[in-house]
Amino acid sequence: MNTRTIAIYTFAAIIVIVLGALLGWYFFVRGQDQATNAADAARGFSAPAPFGPQTGSTYENMLSQVSGGSSSSLAPAKILPQLWHADKAPVAGFAFTGAASSSVLSYVERGNGYVFAGDASQQTIARLTDTLMPKIYEAFFGTSGEVVERAIDAFGNITTFTGTVGTTTDATGNASTTNALSGVYLDRGITAITVNPSTGELFYLESAAPRVAGIRVQWDGNKEKSVFSSAIADWRVTWVPDGRIILLTSPADGVPGYAYTLQGDGSLATLVGATPGLTVLAQPSSSALLYSQSTGNGVTLYARVSASASVVALPVRTVTDKCVWASGKDPIVYCAVPSAPPVGNFLDDWYKGVSHTTDAWWRIDVSADKAVAIYTPAQNLSLDVKDPVIDATGSYIAFSDARDGSLWILRINK
């Protein structure tokens, strides 16, 4: 083999090695990009900012200088839509907070754990915290700015963080626009938790094998008191503003469910018994009750105006997870009703996210057994309403879309 042939083979080998190295580097960088993008998405970085103009304040300042000042006084008043898509990112929980006349909705984004405040009357959003807490699946709010954020750690344990939004100042002494979220972690493995809307106290269930224990505790984890014990592991818990704690066996299609009121001595008083696929919604200011059943062949919504009143079947087909009592003592309830009546194992499939509905809003007068449609979204908008809440004035209903977890607020035209 002459020198020329050796040189050709050597050159070809070098080219193959270089190409192989470049190809390997390409796949390495691509893998790192995918990992980075996945991590960013988990933290909510891919979601657009839900507050402020898309162009940013610098552009707004330049525009105001060119035009000789703000043009807001010359522009006509903006007509706000009745239905507001408040945040396109998935949310973990939300509640109307503040004074009784306030239309401020506090909420937590699922991807990053940031706390936000949305003014429903002005349709504006402000971020309150800058403490990153990724992958928050559940959030609750107290009466004085407290927040509960629940997640799952790397070992599969349920974590429950309780904290408050801090107050800090910048170098100039002005209040910061965002603040730290400081607090403590409660016991691991809390299976269900609820907040007293009047006092901010917590009630939660945790495994104490072979039973489940019910614990009352302050926000900071102090004054822990065991008030309930059960051999049944799966419960839903709700703390009604009048002080009642309601426990509901986990709903399932066709499976008899039971709802109870927790008594002061730790015993249970039956609220609703032996109802297939049972879900319940107690009125905050009276003993009126809304509940639904799902037999596997359809859904029926029931109500009673008092503990001693007869139960009536309402003229709409939906579940209480899509309903909220109107503010005040009148037996009025607002429900998101599917356009097609739920059939089959609707409840099981809906909780799993396997099936979704397209809902319209109805106002139901329980005492008159009368239902009136009050809002139907546009044909190109399919909303699967979940976990609605209403403000104290009865003017706004906030809810999440079960399809993507995004946040919506509906203004009620009276």
C-alpha cells in the first residue's frame, strides 16, 4: 500500500470520526434542551405572563411621551367582557378574599406556586409572591392572607405547606410588588384538608394506621388537637362558614355514598345516607343542602331548603362539583350544566379526566323549583366547569376549566 492510499484512508477515518463526534454532540445538546424545556414547563416558565401589557412598561412609557401623556382620559371607557379568562396557566386553587365588598380573587399557579391577586371588577392581575414552589396540585386560602400549598415530593409523599405573604421593601423604602412566601410544613401524608372560612383554622385527615385521624390545628401548626378517628380511609372534607365540618365518603358511580356532620364529641351525624355516587354542597348560611347522585346510568341533582324540608329533584342534570350557592340566605344556586346529560360512569371518568363536558350557567331557585339559563359560552368555547366559588356580593363566580386547569371569572348580570 503506497503513501497516497494510506493518506486517503487516514483522511477518510478522520472525517468519519469528526462526523460521529458532531452527531453525538447534536443528540447530547438536543437532550439537554428537552430536559431544560421540560423543567421550565413544570415551573410555569412557558406560560405567558398573566399580568401587564404584552409590550411591557418601557414601550408604554415611550408611547406616553410621544403622545404627550396618557391617552386614557381621551379614550372611551373599555367595555369588559362578561366572561374573563383570568389566567391561561393551570391553577391549583383560588378563593375570593379581603373585605365583604371586595371582588379580589387570590389564586396559586400550579407550575410555580406563585400567589396572584385578580380584581374581577377591573379584570387586572398582580403577582404577590416570588417564592418558587413547583408543581402545586392543591391550594387553599385563609381569612387574612394565609395560603396552603400541597405538592408531592420526590419520594411520592404528600407535602403540605402553610404560609403567609410577607411584606418587604426595596432599597428606596417602597413596598415591593412581590414578596416571599414564608411558613412551615405540616405532617407528611395528609390525605385531605379544609380551611375554616371564618377563623382560618385548619382541619385535616392523616393516616394513623390502621385508622385515619382528623386533626384541628392553627395555620402555623400549633394547638394540634385530634377530634376524629375512622376506619374509612377516603374522605372529602369541607368546613362551612357557620362552623360545620362535613365529611363525605369518596364518590364513585353506583357506589352508595354517605355525608356526615362532625359533632363536637367526634361523632358523626348523618347528613345524607346511602346515595349512589353521592356529592354534596351545603349552603354557607343555612341548613339548605344540594346533593347529586350518579348511578352509572345518569346524574340527578337534589335539594332541600332546610333540614326538615322534603327533598326535591331539580330540573337540571349536573353534579354539585359544578355548583355554588348564591350569597345570602335565599335558596338560590348557580350551576354549570352540561349541554349533553351525563351518562354512563360519568363521575369516575370525569374525576380521572377521561371525559369532559361543555357547560352553560344556570340560576336555580330551589324553593320555586325553577331553573333559568343565564350564560351560554360561544360555540367555539367549550368550558368544563370545576370548583366554582362566588364573591360575597354575589356578583362574580370564579372557576377552573377541567380540560386545562385555567382560571375563568363570570360576571353575573342581575
